[in-house]
Amino acid sequence: MQKVRKSISNEFNAVNELIIAQLKSDVTLVGDVGHYIVEAGGKRLRPILTLLTAKALGKPRDSHVKFAAVIEFIHTATLLHDDVVDLSQLRRGRPTANAEFGNSSSVLVGDFLYTRAFQLLVDIGNMDILENMASSTNIIAEGEVMQLEKAGDPSTTEDQYLDIINRKTAALFSSACFGAAVLNEAKSSTVVTMRNFGLYLGMAFQITDDILDYFGNPLDIGKHLGDDLAEGKMTLPLIRVMQVGSNEEIKLVEEAITKKDRYAFKKIIEIIECNDVIEYCKGIAKKYRDLAIAEIEDLGSNHASEELRRLCQISVNRVS
């Protein structure tokens, strides 16, 4: 990721500066919570994706920097709200904002970030992008509600899971690429290509994230392993166990998900390993990675387009 970021270092630094500037508020708590979560770092993957798309299709403009900040603000707002819903205590290796400032503060500052993002969108002044972001933000909210509805439900199917991550994760990836292409004044077919590319990349990224919740390094992923299990989330690894596991294994997963039982984590890890579940999940992630790469096959060869392809590989290679 450091190599990828280096190729857009000037624009990336400009995005970070704009984010800090846009966190200013007469209300002290808004700045405190906003700075707390933004300064926690993270991969900044979505702004990077925005800027790389801009560079692959031409020259990044000031509007791309603003749009990349929009994407990061919306993503950060979803994190603030997610952590409240999930009662999370750790993100990016330190206490979550809700653990530090309380649930009410986190929700309300998340609302501030959403509205700040749309103020920046108005400043950009492109109706196609504004319409797309309004739709995408609505879709993301629907995805979060769908995930909440399915929490603790061991009957969740693979198709339902894919629909949820399409909405709650891939939609924003897709919008990042769509908006960057529109700002480049790319032809309509290229805009569609980049929108699809972002969607497939987002799917590959989220599936890999869900694998890492069981087999990642807590220091690398910045949260406790087994959080999804403790929140009753039926992600792809458990859905696969329900497809291929023994009756006893299926019953254990059903009980753990229904009770949101983190204490079953070690036993479930053993079940996952015995049934080659991770290889199956990695295969699905790689399928979406390959679809993403295929979308930009005709994009041309420049440094930024190569970095987009590298980003696709990084998205799934995080699982050893």
C-alpha cells in the first residue's frame, strides 16, 4: 500500500490536508471526535482508489481531491455508526470513538461527517456525481440495516451475504471510481467500466476482510479476532461451514451465531480448517478480483492503471 500511495503522494497529502480543514467546527466535540477517528489512520483505500482512477484516466484535478475527501468522510461516518451498532471497542488498534466519547457523540459526529461530505459535493457542482452519491449513501444504509436484520440468523445464505456486502462496502468503492471518471470527463463507456471495476474490487476486499476476522493478525487488522462471531454476523466462512459441515458442526455454528458466542471461536476455527473453508472463500474473493482486473484490461498501460491492478492483487493477498 505504501508503494501504491507513493504514486499519488502529492494528491494524497492534499486530501489529508483538506480533511483536517473540513473538520473545523464551532462545536468543540465535533472536532475532537472527528480528529480522533481520522487521525487513527487506516489504509485510506477509498481516497487512494479515487486518485488512482483520476490519474489512470488523465490528470487529477482539485475537484478530485475534494471528491476523495467526500469518499473518506462518508466511509468514516459509516464506521462511527457501525461501531455504535456493533458495540465495538477496538478499531485500527485503539479504542473506538464510541468507547472514548460515548455512543451519542459518535452517532451525531457521524451525521456531521455525512453532511460535510454533501457540502463538498455541492461545491464540486456535478449533478451526476451528486445523484450517484445520494443513491450510494442510501444503498449503504440499506446494507447496514440488512446486516442488522440478519445478525444472529444462521440461515443467512451466500446470496444474501453477497447482497449485503455489495451494498455496505462495494457501493462506495464503485462510487469512488465512478465519480473520479466523471470528473475526468471520460466517455460514458469508460465511466461504466470504472464503476464496475470499483464494485468488483469492493466485493473482493470485503470478502477478504471477513476471512481475516478469523485468520488475520490482530495487530495488522487493528481489531479483535472473532468480532463478527460476537456480533452474530454470518459472513462467508460460516456460511460455507453451513454448506459442507457435519450435522454436529452446523449445530455448533447455529448456536454460536444465535447466542453471539465468542467463546466458540477456537472450536469454529478448527471446523473451518477441517473443511477447507478458507480456500473456498479465497476462491470467491479471487473471482471478484479477476472480474475487476478484466474490467480495466483495455484501460491502457500507464503507471496509475498498473497501480490499480496492483491494488486488486493486494485486496486478496492479505490472506496468506
